[in-house]
Amino acid sequence: RYKISRYNKDGEGLRGLVGNIWQKGELRIPEGASKIAIKNRENLACELFIGGESMGRRLWSPFEWELPERVKGKKVEVKVVRATTLGRIFGDMPVLKNGSRHVLYTIKRFSPDNKKAPEAYCEIEFLK
């Protein structure tokens, strides 16, 4: 597992932040990896860039992307953009099954002084 961050590990998270969280770092992509996964505890909309190229956006889990062959075994810039929303300060947010009223799970609200705010780092894992 790798962590990328522009912030110190102060335990505060990103409380009260509304907008995009841009985090990047240089990582060596293992030869045997086929996917890259982002641990996105807050289930925020997420976009992944590898070597400056977007690998696509994910709006819900799993936050996984196929790795292009051209980056395997190389050291590249990995950038993750997570988007927060103002909506979660107003209450719990149900996550519905595609096109239905069936609630899969509920994302709990957070307030500016709540420890459930987005983490100040992003965890990345390579999958075989």
C-alpha cells in the first residue's frame, strides 16, 4: 500500500472542505499488477490520472482501474482527484441501487468538527 498526500498526518482530515481534493505522488508500478485500487472510505467521486492521462472517473465503489501495459514496471506520476459535496453537511445520503429506490447503504453526514471528514491522504493499492 502507498499513501500520497500534500498534508502532514495531523489527524485532522479535511474537515469542512467543499470542492476537489488533488493528491499526487510518483510511484513505481509493479510489473505484475493488473489494476490499481484507491481506498476511498468516504465514497467520494474520484478520478485517477497516471502519467498525466485520465484513467476515468468512478462515482461509487469499487474504486479500481485497469493498468495500461505501457506503465507497468515504470515510475510514473499518479494523481487522484476526489470531489466532496456540500450536501453531506445537511444529513445522511442514501446510496441507491442503479435506477431504483432500493437503498444499498447510507453515507453518514459530517460537519466541520466531525472526524468522518475526508482523510488528508489517499491510499493506493496495486492488484494482481
